[in-house]
Amino acid sequence: MEPNETGLYTSSFGMSFAITSIVSAIIVIVKESNEETVLAWMKAATCHHWITHGLSDLILFVFLGWVLSKLDNGNCVRISANLLIGSIAGAVVISSLLIMGFYILRPSRNPYRCELFFCV
């Protein structure tokens, strides 16, 4: 049976995706917690905070993928396909839980009392 190893760019950009996913969730939490500073700066930078957020994610993804592909002559992130898939899936689940937990636990700013999906 052949080893289930991925290629250099598949591994490096796959790990970059996993890292960027978690960083993106942290950016959401930071900007929503700091509307007067971080969110205002992000709005001013590109006219809308989601554009700034998306550009930041894209730059981080490309930069990390490139750096990881160059470390140790490309031998740094040689991992199996199963481990790469697990890392990506785990990062997406963690990112989703972070954002969901933030919005569930954050005190609501609207006048209605909301519990999960139902407002009364």
C-alpha cells in the first residue's frame, strides 16, 4: 500500500486554510467586541468591515501557504491526506463554535430578549 501523503502545496495551503479559518473567527470576535476601535478602523480602511476582513483573510492565507511551502525546503508540512482533512475539518468546527459561542453568550443590544433563535 502506498503512503497517503499529500503534495507540497496541498499540505502547505491546506494547513494555511486551517490556521486562517481560526484566525478569521478570532477577527470576528475582536471586531464585534470593539466597535468603536477595530470595527471602525476596518470600515474606514475599505468602506466596509467585511471587505477588510476578507482581504485580511486572503492575504493571511496566501502568505501562510507560501511560507509553509518554503520551510525546510518544503519538508515541514508533509502530512498524510487524512491528517490534513482532519485538521481542516477540526479548524472549521472550532471556528464555527467560537463565533456561535460569542454570539450566543454576548449580551444582546436589541430591545427584545432573545434566546437562541426565538425573540420575545
